[in-house]
Amino acid sequence: MKLSQTTPFSQRSWYTANTQLEHLHARYTGTGHADLTKYDWITHQHRDTLSSIVGHPPLLSYLALADGEAIGRTKFEMTERMLQPCGPPPKKDED
């Protein structure tokens, strides 16, 4: 028996897993990658949440009612918040 047959991650399975991961990243943009910072990841999460709320009218109505605001006003505020949901980006370290 060859060593390559006994290893759990052969070259072929690695290629398949890597291709599936690339497909996942291409299909779902919020899944991230190796160079994604914490700020970028949390920004994606907040934008996804806000866009989901704006895109589902019953949820938008519920939040507008809970805030005591009009539905249009709540939708506008959430859309505005999507620009920088976590505030301005942190300053990058100069290497």
C-alpha cells in the first residue's frame, strides 16, 4: 500500500475541497477569505442584517412599530446605516 493512499488528505481531495471553497466564496460574498480583517467581517454581517430587515416588510414593520417611527423613516435610516454600519474603518498600520 502506498503512503498517498493512506493519507486522509490526498492531492485530489485537497483540490476538490479547495474548488468547493472557491465556489462558496464566489456564490456568497460574506463568507470571507484568509485576508479578511475583523472590521471587514463585522461590516459584512451588519450590512447583511440591515439589508435583510429592509428586504422583509413584516420585519421592517415590526421594527418601525417598536421604534415608534414610520416604516419609510425606518427603511431610510437602515439604508443610510448600511454605508458605514460599524463606523469609520480603523487606521491601517504602516509596515
